Amino acid sequence: MTARRFAVAAALAATTAAVVAAPGSASAHTLDNSTVEIELTEDGMSGSVSLSVTALDQAFDAAHRSDVLSDEAYAAQVIAYLDEHLVVTGGDDTVWTEHYTDPERRSVEGIETIDLDITFDVVSGDPTAFTIDYDAIIEAVPAHSAVLVVVDATNRASTPGVFTGDDTSITVGEGTPTAGVADMIGHGFHHVLDGADHLLFLLTLLLPAPLIAADRRWRRGSGLVRSIRSVAHVVTAFTVGHSLTLAATTLGWITVPSALVEVLIAISVAVSALHAIRPLARRGEPMIAAAFGLVHGMAFAGILTDLGLDGATSLITLFAFNIGIELAQLAAIACIFPSLALMAGRRTYTTVRLVGAAMALVAASGWIVERIGLAANPFTPVEEALIAHPWSVVGCVAVLAVTIRLFDHRSVGAAADGSSSGPVSDSSDPTLGLTTRRSPLAAARLEG
């Protein structure tokens, strides 16, 4: 093996090993956080609380966790715990007593939650002006957070804020309905970055972005400007697709079972991987992004539903959440695409593209098997390691790109004058010491 090939192979192997073997646990998925929903009427107040069971167990000792206690005993313990860590105070500093009923255990996107209804004794003062002090789970896990959702008497939902380790008190009253816009942007941002399936779908579509389809094969594109234009088309198509169904689903105009949506998202990753291996259609990336963007939008809407913002959410909240999604996908593209563009002009990129697509196809298979209920996903530990260390992934891909650029001097589809858009591929034959010229069809076959 030549030094050049050894260096490239070593970089590829090191990249894979580094991102898979990185220690630590995954970042908290959006649904791991809690939701406190308050419903206001002209003369009273009620609500509900939704808590991740996994997060709750971190606040309890080993003898009082969900896998030890019965459902009834665990629910009673959660009620007693909330009674200590959720306090509502009226405008006249009177504490409003809360009563918890109907505890229910359920599973959303594989995350088990316990939900409880609350009623409050509004003993005095204005029932629409109050302060909530909440540190359930947060007192044991400072990184945990809880979204506060308020639904007023006109059925309009808003997010006055998020309870965090730095701020466990939120005042609700005049002028507070839009105070949580920044928080909703953050929720949209982190949901995408913490969701491996959403990210993998988008990034897999980027693998062929620097290339063009010719005779159902991939070959080198015509330069950086065209590559950036291709990425813009993919991003725009995905944005239009998911924005339409995010709004329609959140506002209650369409309803699709979440289990079906999750399976379709896994299938979308598989389709994008197959397209990266061999073009399914000429310029098919925007079509795939738009079509499956509709599916991903329904999944994004599921997050707002679990925050209690379905059907009654304000347009400001919906817009803020969508802005967070867009910022997240732009951040992911900005971190990865430069490395792909740097590698795209080298023959080794064919291997990178095929390996990346194969990994995406394997991940999609694991999700499909799990989401249709056949078996547990065997690749979950790898997924968690990658999501837990995003900068390691970005860094390793960048190192791989630089290594390929430095050591692999064999260009793909380069013209005789050295431009990137010419029809001829140059290749040196190390055995004969001669430079050979390949036709466009031969170059396309080599790249495909």
C-alpha cells in the first residue's frame, strides 16, 4: 500500500473509531425535559405536568425508582415530590394549594413519561397574575429544564419561559405571553441537533451535493458555486416541506399517527442513503427533501404537542420554534458541508460517499426495525455517542477532508486545462509512468 493510500485509509478509520468510541452519554433529547401547562379561566386555574420517568429517577434514590416501585406507589411518590417542588403564589403573596389527580404513564418517541392533572385553589387576587416556583428534577439534575405553557381563557397558548437551574421562578401576568420566544427558538434548535434521524436525513442528502448525476451515476460537479446552489435548493425544499406540515399539524388541520410518522422518517433516511449511492432521479435531492420534509414537519409538530401547544398555539410561538429548526439545520450544514466540498474533487470521495451512505442505510434499518416493533435498535449506543459529541464528529470529518486533500492528488472529472467543469479525467499510471486520458463516460463510471 502506498503512503498516500495508507494515510487516507488511516484517516477514514480514525474518523469512524473516534466518533463511535467517544465516551459519555447522549445529550438530553427535548422530550427528556418537563412541561408544566397552566389553563386559565375567568375564575380559576388548572393544569398538568409531564415528566420524563428517566429524569425523575435521577432525583430519587435507588430504592424509590420506577423499576423498583409499583406504578401506584411510584405515582404517589411523584405527587408528594411535586407538592414540595411546585409552588404557585398569587399577586398578594398568598400560596395557592394544588391538588394532583389522574397520574398516567405513557411513552412518546421511546421516552417514558408520567403525566398528572392539577387543580389550584385560587383563594384571592387575580387568577391571571401569579408566580410559579418550580425546581422538580432541576434540584437534582441542574441541566434539566421545564417549559411553562399558559393557555388563557380564549384558548390561546403561550410560553412565558423555561425553568432552569439558573431560573426556577416565572411570573405570569400582563405582557408575558411572548416572553418565551427565545426559549422556543432554543427548543426548535436543540430538537434538531439532538435528533439523529433528522440530522442524518439532511446530511446524507448533502453527500452528493458537490456532484452531478450522469447516466444514473455520480460524477464531479462544475465547481463550488454550483455545489452551494445545490445545497441551497435542498435546504429550501426541506424548509418548505416541514414548515407546511409543522403548521398544519400543530394547528390541528391534519392528524397522522406518530408511530407512522416515526417509521416514515426512518424510511426517509434510507431513501436519501440509496440516492447518495446511485442517483434515484436527476437533481433528486430537492424532491426528496421536499417530500420527506412534509413527514419531518409532522414529527417537529409532535414536540409542540407534547409541550401542550397543539391546536391553540400562537403564531409567534410556532414561528419561533420553526426559526430554531432552521438555525439548527444551517449550523449543521455549515459545520459539515465545507469538508464535503473539500473532498469532492478527489477520487477517494467516492469511498467516503459510499461509506457514509452505507452507514446511513444501516442506521435507518435499525430505526425501522425498532419503530415497527420487531426488535430493539442494536445501534442505539453508537447513535448516542455521536449525538453526545457533535464537535468530535465535525472535527474528525474535517481531519479526514484535509488528509484526503493533501494525500490524494487524483482528481475526478478534471478538464485538460485544469478547470473543474471539463469533460476529461486525467489519471497517472504509476506502472507505465504515463498520463492517460479518459472519456466522459469512463470518468462517470469510475466515479459511480
